[in-house]
Amino acid sequence: MIGFTTESNIKEQTRVSDNLFTKLTWYATPRTTANWSMTYSGYDSEMFMNGTANSDYSESHNGLASSLNIEHAFDFGMLDMGISIQNMQDIRDGEQNYYVSLKDYTDWQNPTEFSSGGPGDLTTEQQNVTANAKMTLDPLQFGNSQHTFTFGTEITQTNAKFIRDETYYRNSYQGMWDSMEWLSSASQVDAFFAGTYRTDYRNYSLFFDDTISIGNVNIRPGLRIDRDSFVKNTNIAPRLSTSWNVFGDGSTMLTAGLNRYYGRSMLTYALYEGQNGGLKHCYMMCEPNSETSSNDWVETNDFEGMSDLDTPYNDELAMSLQQRWNNIMIKLAYVHRNGYDEVRSSPKYPGTKNPTQARIRTFDNNGKTQHDNVILSARNTQPLRWLATDNNLTASVSWQQTSSNTPMDQGYAFYDPSINLDQDKVWYDGKIIAAEDLPSTDFNAPLLVNLEWTTKINQYGLTWYNLANWQSSREQATRHENAYAIDPSTNKQVLKYESVKFASTFRWNTKLMWQPKFAKGAALSIEVNNVLNNKNATDSFVYNDKVYRTYEAGRQFWLQASYDI
């Protein structure tokens, strides 16, 4: 029991990242240009699970990507072809490769849970290969209209492996604290057996659009078709956008669009199957941390319905008015987006007392969201000259609102082991309400103000960039971890939420770059994020009825050296 009674203290989580990017451009002929790039990204982090003993673990990530793009101008149009390859490896290593939870029923009305252990050792390898081609034909005249046709295709192949060198166990015990040490068998053991589990995924895309110009009006109808190898759905997304150059001089522009966007990839759900490869369960009188056959192992996945999903999509209406006055361009834009068929998870057998069935959740497309966004922005169209400097300023004010029929913290990855949980209702600030009436559980502030200011001193090759961001105060519905309320009308459990208030936040980032002419493309820059080191809260959680907040990073310094060939 010693591992569960460690003193409270403060620990630091650390992460060190390294990124490297290089690009080479070759002008092979007056008609042909080739661009090759390579990117390396890696990080090492030391983490722990808050409130859990012996939960320290390290994560190491290494990723290498390379892409080749070729553009060739024919007499009739422009061909753009590309191929990219990305290889990634993630290694997770914990101080304790098993997990133990003890639920103490000494106070049976208010049971207390203790836990020890980390998320388990795991090596993940993933390779992504993408090939694409796009052809844009030169404008063609048909009567009083001009047409520019664009069509293309894209294919993506993903291969992933999940490697466990040792079996990882999650052991659960229940009883009274005074008798815990005499328990020789666990009430339940969930085990990810050692082995290598693979997932393969392929996605195909075709697209076509026609930009039609008639006088000062542009109309662009389009169509995109996607199909993947996981759910095997063929998704057809129509696109339509229009613009009207009212006076023909660009001073007044009206635009509108009606578009459908499908989730670009069901890869997330395909990978979930691989991550859960080798999962087995033992219920009642289980020997902990053992693959012994005396444990009555049940090879039941903790999910169903994955391959029967439809692809989530958004229908978007967008409108804008842009007006130029002298050297100022002002734009007012509105976006309304409805999300359909969003993936949610829920118990497959609600109310069952069968422990095997109680562990199974089903995935469905019952999620819906609605999002509205209004943005007012202004910028100068020509640099403002002041004391031998060129200055460009952009200011914007935006308002946004999001609603959903399901709390956003209950997406596809949400799982709750309670077999008596009603997910259609929640407890919020002392009242039982419908889950769809719960205020937003995400961290989007309703009002945002941005100010960007770029100053160039060309004589010395200096560029100074500043970004100031202000977000309004807000209230966010935050869930109580591992806590429930009882709906008196049904005697079922419901998740508990409470309103948490967040103060307004301010963040100032600045970057100074020196790229003198004599350096022939070499540049040095220093970047300071969160210059004022403000303590800006971004999210919250409730544990043991106490509210905890998470904060964005404090002041950060970045140094960069680059060279443009």
C-alpha cells in the first residue's frame, strides 16, 4: 500500500523539441521547376499522470519527411505533380509497466479510488505516402464567359505498427481499506498482450472545378470525391463559390460560398483498432500481472461499430464584404457551419449487468454541431512609411459561438465504465438538464482581438514582427472527474459538470529577423513568445470537487538560423 500513500508535491513535466527544415528549388527549364524539401521533427518528454503514484513515463518522437514537387507549363496549361513520404516513430517507456486501481468502500456512500502505474510501454511506427497531380488548363472563351478548368487526384497510403514487447496489465481491486492487503486476486484485469499489431489505410480523391468569369462576376462550381479502404464510403462533396467585383476596380468585393467538407481521413478510427490489438479481459478472481490460462480471458474488443461509420462532414455557408478606402482595406465576413454525422461513443448495452457487455462501447454518427463566426478586419494595402521604415498593420475582431448535441469532451475517444450511465442528460450547477443544452465544453473564447504589426528597415535587412492577442472572459462547462449525480426521475447516473469562469487573456509575441544583403540568403532571428509572461488559463478540470486550471506556456525564447538558396 505504500505506493498509494505518497505525499502531495509539485513535479515538473519537461519536453525538448528539435526541428530541421531544408528546401531546394531547381529551375530545370523555363517551363519546368522542381522543389524538394526535407523535414525532421523530434522531441523527448518526461511526463506523469496527475494524482497517480509511480506514473512517470518518457516519450520520444522522431519523424522524417521528404517531398518532391514538379511544375511544368504546357502550351495549354500547368501540370503540378508531387509525392511525399513521411516516417515516424514514437516510443513510450514507463517506470511501472502495469496499472493498479483500488476502490475503497470503507465509506460505501462515498468510495475512494487510489491508483498506481502509467500508461504502459508502447512503440508506434507509421509511414505515410502521398502522391498527387493537378492540371490547370489555360482560360477558354465560350461566348461572353471565360472558363478555367482544374482537375486532379490524390492517393494516400498509411501503414502503422503498434509494438508491445511486454504485456501491459490494468488490475482492479475493490474492498475495504483495512483488508486490501489480504486481497490475492483482482476483481478485473484488462491486458494488452505482447505482440505486433498492424493497421493499413488507403484514401483516394478526385476533384474538379471550373472558374467562370462573366464581366465582374466569378463563379466557381466544383466537386470532390473521396473513398477510403476502412469504412469504404464514397463521399461526394459539392462546392460553390462566387465573387462580384462591384465596380471592376477591386475597391468593393462581395463573395459568397456554399460548400461541403468531409473529414479528410477516417485514419484516426482505423488506428484506434490497431492500438487496441491484443486486448483481453478477465472478470472476477483474476491473478494480477499474469498471462496464466487460469484467468478466464475474454477476447472481446472494447468497441463495436467502427467499420460501419459514415464519414463526418460539414456544410458551410460563407459571405463577405470587402471595401477599400484609400490605403485601407476593410473586410466583414460571416461563416455558418453545421457538422453532421460526427462520431460519438456510447455503451453498446446500456444498463446491462453482464461485465463483458458492460465494457463494450459502440461508435455511431449521432453527433451534431453548429458554429457561427463573424470577423471584422482592416489592413493597409501599401506599406506606411515612417522614419525610414516600411510598416504593415492588420487588426481584426472576431466573435464565435459553438453548440453541440453532445458535450465536446465526449467524442470518439470518450469512455465511461459505469453500466448505469445516462448520456442523454447531465448534472450542471445543481440541476439535471439535457446533454444538448449543456454550454460549451471547449475552450473557444466568444470574442477575440488581434493586432499584427510588421516593420521593415530595408537598409539594414531588419524585420520586426509583433502580434498582440486578446481573448474575452468566458464561462466553460467542466466535468467532474470520476464523479456522478443521480437523476431522481430515472435513478440513473449522469455526469457532473459545473461552470468555471475564465478571466480575459492577453498575449504578445515578437520576432526580430536580420537578413543582410551581404549574407546572400543567410538570416538570424530571435523570437519571444508571451513577452509579458502572462499567466493565461486555457482549460480546466475538476478532481475531488476542486477546480484545477491548465495554462498556456509562459515566456519562451526561440533562436533560428536559416539560409535561402
